[in-house]
Amino acid sequence: MILALVVRVCRAWWRSRVGRWATVGVVWLMWFDHSSNSGRLLLMLLAVIGVGIAVWRRCGDKGCGAALVRGWWHRRLWRENAGPLGLAGPDGQAGRVVSVVGDEWGTTSTYRLWPGQGPAAFEARAVELAHAMGVLTARVSSPGPGLVMVRYLTGDPLGAVSLRPWPLMSVARWQLGDAVPSGVGEDGRVVTVALWSSSVLLAGSPGSGKSATMWLLVLAAMLDPSVRLMAVDLKGGVELGLVASRAERLATTLDDAVAVIDDALVEVSGRYGVLRERGLRKVESGDPSMPPLVVVIDELAELTGTGSKESKAAGESLRRLVATGRAAGVTVIAATQKPSSDVVPTGLRDLFATRIGLRCGMRGQAETIAPEIAGELTKIPASQPGTAYVVDEGGSWQRFRAWYLTDDMVRQVASAAEAARS
Ligand SMILES: Nc1ncnc2c1ncn2[C@@H]1O[C@H](COP(=O)(O)OP(=O)(O)OP(=O)(O)O)[C@@H](O)[C@H]1O
Ligand SMILES: [Mg+2]
């Protein structure tokens, strides 16, 4: 209590111009007053405390003392701000702080909710909460019933590109049934994307990192020798040309693309016939008679959004493929730099089990791909390509930075995939 008061008075003092100059004057006098050593001693003590606080803020929660100070400081701020932010209980009391854990990017705090209060109340005040706690961003989630967790970020952990190599960079083969390591989340954990019987839509402005992120998924699929691959690249094959030798089809024109999707639909209907005969409802992972079929489409707008009759028909075929392919072991991975409702109508978007939203220049486009986090997609800086939000069917989302493979790395994995087949 007293310490908090002292900190507050010191802060106000330092913020005023008179206070700053007076402090400089006193420091100067204390240091050069040769008659007293105690002045220098006091100054040194203050300097040690200052450096200690700075080190603690930089190093995060690496020591017991730091954890104690951090916990105390956090609880104090929380008690002070919960009421004004409308997050306190009925009698104006702040909710119990269950834990406060620090790391190099900030603090994660868990609070007990009051009866009748939900995480939504915190989400609605996330911006104000961040200001009150003196951090850049506050992200709200719920770790369990009656609890709300707020991640207070003092910096952006995704600002720096991951130096860790992509985990599949050096594997000889991969199984499509295993989720693909695709990037690193804000908590430093690997974020994975499931591909088996699960379609993925990637969307974002030009240069946001769609193709680079898509390559991670395509290469993982290629590393499974049993996977059948079909590719549609309506940018003339420049992006997906590298899969030409591995893919059984590579379409570079609208007509070819329509033919590829129709072929995939024929395959799906054949598989449904087999499933009916066998009395099964879906293809089991690892069934050699119906290997996973992966259809990759780079630049969906060229396929479904040109406005022509063929384009509309292609959109409808794609919708059927994504809808019916799931039980038939078909995965569609599609990317678009124009996530507008004519390219990805809601009826098509909602069929994708996983949506990966990268930086979107316009709010409307972000709304099309992931209305839940549209605002966040527009905030991703252009200087951070590959930063994305992955949204699953349940609507829960995670922010991450995708691994980036240079063209040489892509070639290296592609040849490993070739070797795995021979
Ligand atoms: N995860 C990442 N980390 C760092 N840099 C990245 C990452 N992903 C992409 N980049 C950089 O951004 C550039 C553009 O990436 P990419 O081609 O994947 O974007 P795109 O969204 O597919 O663009 P377009 O819409 O023009 O096809 C890459 O050449 C690379 O320099
Ligand atoms: Mg691209």
C-alpha cells in the first residue's frame, strides 16, 4: 500500500518538468558534494534498484523474486482497475487472481469470474484493460469453467521470424493423418493444421504469406507417399509448378481447373459407392484402397470470382467437392488474395474446417474470411508476412507466425518427397 503510494508519487513527480529538473539538480549536488559519502551511497542504491527493475522487466519471470514482485504489482493494478473497467463483482470487488505468470513477452493472468460474469465481458474491455495494465495488447480466453485468462503482451512475440527449422524439413516421410506443424504461436508452442479429411482455406492481401504458408501444407502432403495430389494454379503455374512432377494433375487454365475438380468429384462419388457397399460412413485413415486425395488451389479468385458462367459453375463444383470430400478422404487446400463474397461465398467458406486468415488490408475482406477476428486480421503489420490466425470449426482461433521456407528449402523437401515414393 505504502510502496504503491510512493511509486505513484515518484511517477507524477518525474512526469512534471519541474520534478525532472529538480531531480537532476539534487543528483548533481549529491554526487559532487565531497563532504558526504552517504549521498553517493544513496544514489548507487537507487541506481541498483532502477537497473533491477529494468532487468526484471526484460528478463520476465525467471526468478522467484521477480515473480513475487510481478504478482504483487499485477494484483495491485488489477484491484485498482477492475472496478472502473466494469469487471468487478457486485460489491465492487475485483475478482480473485488465480495466477500470474510472466515470460519475455508479457504476463498471463488467470482470474476467477464472478457469478453471472463471462469471458465476453473481458473481451469487450480488452483494449481498455491493456491501457490500464500498461501493455500493448490484452488477449482474452477461458481456460475452464469460472475462469478467464488474459495474456498481457508488452511486445509482439511474432515480430521475429522463428529461427527454429521447420520440423518436417529433414524428415524422410510424413503421414497425412498427422497434423502439420505450421508455425509458432504467441506462447512459443508449435501450431498445427490438420489435413486428413479436413479442408483448409487461406486468405489474405497480396504478399501476406498465403503461398508460403500453403507450401508447408502441400509439402507435408507430398511427404506422404500414399497421397494423391491434384493442383490448380491459375497464376500460370508459377507458384505450384514445383509439384508438377509429383501431382497427377496440374491445371493452369480455367477449363483445366474445372476438369480437375470434376474428376475429383467423380472420385468422391466412386468412393461413396465403395463406402455404401462396405457399410461404412467415411474413409478410414490408412485405407490403401482409398488413399488421401489432396486438391490444392492457388488463387481461388481466378477460379470462382471472374463472374463468368464457367466460373460460377466452378464455384458450385468446388462447394460440392469440399462438402462431400470430407467423408471420402479428400482435402481441399485453397488460397485467395481476394477474400470477397463473390470469390468465397459464406456457403463455401463455412465448409472449410480450417481457415487461416493472414493480413487483410480491408475490413470487408477480413469479415469474409473470419468475422470472429476481422479486426485482428486488419491489424497484422505488412512487415510481418506469415503472421496469421487459424480458426477451427468450433470458432476458436490462435495467432501464429508460419514457418517460411526459401525456394531452395521447398525444392529440398520436394526431392525428399520424391525419394520417399521410390
Ligand atoms: N512466414 C513468413 N516469414 C517471413 N517472411 C515471409 C513469410 N511468408 C512469406 N514471407 C515473405 O513474404 C513474401 C510474400 O509471400 P507469399 O508469396 O507467400 O505471399 P502471398 O500472400 O502468396 O502473395 P500473393 O497474393 O502475391 O500470391 C515472400 O516472398 C517472403 O519474402
Ligand atoms: Mg501467392
